Amino acid sequence: SDDRVLNKKNMMEEGINSLLAVPIKVGKEIIGVLRIFSEKHHSFTSTEVNFAVTVAEAGGTAIQNARMYQKINLLFNQIEENERFLSDILDCIRPELLVVDKNRHVVLANKVCQQRLGLEEADILGMEYHELCSADKDGSACPVDDVLRDGKPATYEHKVTLKDEEHWLERTASPMFDDDGNVEFVIEIIRDITTKRALEKEQMERVELQGVVELAGTVAHEINTPLFAALGTAQILEEDIEKQELIADVQTIIRNLKNISELTKKMTDMTGFERKDYVGEANIVEFK
């Protein structure tokens, strides 16, 4: 006959004559109700009520722990997934990547770095940095040391021997700061720039060769003007001179000028300057 009991009709049909309801609480939040049914008319004693309250409290704690475990488990799964995703990204990066802590211990190395060093990740992690990258052996400065000392990014290039071949590596180190502004980690990116340096050297040689070619072309051009005048004058003299010994001298001059013309032809063949016909069998080089 208690007015606080709902569904009395259903309870009577099921033969329930007594009911004890205790809230299941977590802190101040009610998350459920513990109900104890009896087929007999029964007035629950304080001991029974206290026991039910204790069970409800234990149940609330268990439910809360289960919820917390589920959340923690979900959080761990998300963290593992994020770590796996980040690891996949780092392993897909072509340059080598190393992360070193302030005590110069390696805390991360991507796959490319592991492959060059010929070591497994488990062997690399925790190693002293200079056991892996001893740039100071060849007199090169170490960018990681510079970053730990100055707190500023640093880049250096140095030569190493890989599989009996010389390679050039570009090493760039950048700082990661803690909340107090101190260097906590150093991120180092290592790139193999052997091909790049070879291309730069080839380009430099090409530029130097182009300078030689341009110089040769300039010389040919400078020769062109006096050669034009000298040939014209010599050929006019050859026609006007009557003395045989003087004619022979002029012909020698003309022959030498033609030899110079042949020289300029060879120079223009290399440089791309044009050679044009002049009087008779002579040719003149034209600067383009």
C-alpha cells in the first residue's frame, strides 16, 4: 500500500509483496537502483537495509571502475593508433630522422635511418648519440651539439663512406623547447646530397666551360674587325704593286691573314660564332 511503489498491479501479479529499493550512487550522481524483492510481506530491518546500501555502494564503485576502464582502454587504443599512424608517416619520410634528448640519448629513429645504420630500432633507442653519428671524427662540427649549446638550428655537410663509396650527408638539427624555454629534444634530419653535389659540380664546370667558350668567341670577334681591314688592304696592295719582290711580301701577308681566318673558324666552330665569305677565298668571322 506504499504510494512510492509504482506498478503495484504488476508486482502483485508476479507474487511480489515486499520491495527494498536502494540507490546506486557514484559520488552524488545516482547511476541506478538496487531492488530487492520478497514474496512474503516483510519489513526490512536496519541491518538488511545497511547491507543493501553497502552492496549498492560496492556496485556503484564497480560500475564506475568498469566505465573508467572502458574509457582508459579506449584512450589507450586511440593513443596506440595515433602512434602507429605517426610511425608510419615517419617511416615514409625519405630523409633520415633522429630525435635526441638533452642528455644526447636517441629516443626516435625512422626506418631509413635504421637501414643506413644497419641496426634495429630496439638497438638504437637509448644509445648515446655520438655512437651513431660521430661527425667529429673527420673534423666536422656536430649540429646536435650546436643546438644543445646555443638553442638555435644548425646545418652542416660532411663526407662519409657507405658500402665502400663516398657520400655527402647534409645534417640539419632543430631544437624542441620545454615550458621553461630550455632545449628538451633535438630533431635531426639527415639527407644524402651526393647526387646534388655532383650536379652542382657539373653545373659549375659547365659555367666555367661556358666562360672559356665566351672568351674564345670574344677573341674571335676582336680579331674579326682588324682581319677584315687587313685583308682588304692587302688585296688592294697586291693589285697595285708592280715590283715582284713586294708582291711576294704582300702575298705572304695575305696568306698569314688567311691562316688567322682558319684559326677563327676553329674558334667559332666551338663557340657558335658565324664565319662569312669575304673577297676571293677569304672568310670573315662574325660575332653573333
